[in-house]
Amino acid sequence: MSSNVAEYVALCEAQEFLLTKKQEDSVIEVRSDSSLVVNQMSGKWKFRKGL
């Protein structure tokens, strides 16, 4: 597993965990040192197909 894939897996697992808590009106801030994840998730960079 590449480090980029590992970063996305960690993000997805964190989201799944937080969704199980069902906290209404909660604001969740995600911080990461992965420029790929941060820039793709914020819409600054495009995703490549097939990844």
C-alpha cells in the first residue's frame, strides 16, 4: 500500500468512525500533512481516474 493510499484509508476510517457518533450540529476539522489529500479534498487538485 502506498503512502497516498494509506492517507486516504485513514481519512475514510476516521469519517466512518465519526459518522457512527451521529453528533448533530458538530463541526469537524480534519488536519493532514498530506498535500495530496488536502488539495484533492478541498477541490484545489483534480482526482485522476482509476485511483
